[in-house]
Amino acid sequence: MNSYQFYPWSHEAVAMKLVLFSLLSRGPFLALLMKYVEWRSIWNIGIAISVLEEKHWDIAIGMAAYLSRGSRRRGLLPMLVFFLWRLCLRSLCLYLAWGKKGTGTAVDAVEEVSREKDRC
């Protein structure tokens, strides 16, 4: 029995569609990621204003948006770096938990890094 009998497209056509999809979805994904990082920074500033100046949340978010209005482009790179750092740390904890090397807590991650330094 031929394997193409159950699979209507060739493997090359499917691979080309996947490549085309990944190229077309990369732009919107990066745009949404940048918007998420920007909104996350405004949210964090709003939380700090709400706690420190004892303002209501809606007023604090408005103040944060006003205060960050001129420096959003400049603050995008540090927020993106912190986002990637957080993602890497979470991935490390998941790797340790799923690799049966520990429970996946931050303490296990620090112990694993210190063991690797001792080996070198």
C-alpha cells in the first residue's frame, strides 16, 4: 500500500505551507509581543503608583500611562530583556522538574547551577 494514498499532499507541499505560515505569523507575533511588553510595563508602574501614593487602580494606571508617554520606545528594550530572562528562568525550573533532577523549585535550580560550577 502506498503512503500517499492516505496523505493527499506531498511532504514538500506541507513543509512549504509550514514555512509560509511561520513567515507570515512572525510579524504579528512580534508586534503583539512588543505591545504586551509595553502594557506590562505600564501595569507595573501603575501598581507601584497605587501602592506608594495610595491611589485607586484606575487613576494609577492613567498616571502610569501619562508618565511613560515619552519614554516607551526607550524602555522597550529593558522590558524585553527582563521578559526573556523570566522566560529562561521558568524554562530552567521546568527542565529540572521534568528531567527528574529535582522538584523544579528555584532552590533546586540554584543548587544545579552551583554543582555545574563545581564540576568546571
